[in-house]
Amino acid sequence: MHSPSGAAVAATHLSQPPFSLYDFVMVTEDQVTDAQIQKWADEAEAGYDVEELKRRGRGRPGRGAEPMQVIAVRLTAEEIAALDAVAEREHLSRSEAIRRALADYAA
């Protein structure tokens, strides 16, 4: 059995896009159904509203007018468990639970 050289693999890899829409779709058991493929084809054939795509932007939606910073915090397993319990009880993300706790502390 002949395997391609490293150069051939690299050339093939570089000639292909780094990812496709299908890389980001979660399907059960890593299987794409014929129905899902047809849905994607129908959507593509109908065309996309370019202006709508531009309006949506990229990345996570902003939380307000001011830019935000990401801050890393180290927590123990017990602190994370307590945070997760509050977040679940209040139907919040971890980040939102922390923001609300900070707002209450600062008030």
C-alpha cells in the first residue's frame, strides 16, 4: 500500500478550504441524513440575503455599547459547583451569575 508523501498531503490540505458549514453542524452519531443534505441544498439554491448576513456580524453578540474584557478567574471545584448550582437554579449562564453576584456585592 502506498501512502502519499508529506508534500502531497500538505498540497492537498492547502488547496482545500480549512472548514465548511458542515463542520459546525451537530448531528447525532456524526451522521448527516439525506433530509439534512436536502435542506442545505434547498437553502443554498434559494439564495442568501447578503445584507442580513452582514447585519448579524460575527462572534458573540455584544452586551451593550461599551467593549467588554474577558477576565480569567481560578476557582476551586467546590466554588464551581456552587456557581453552577446558582446558575442552574436561576436559569443563568455562569458568566451572568458571576456578573450579577459582582453587581450585588458592589451595590
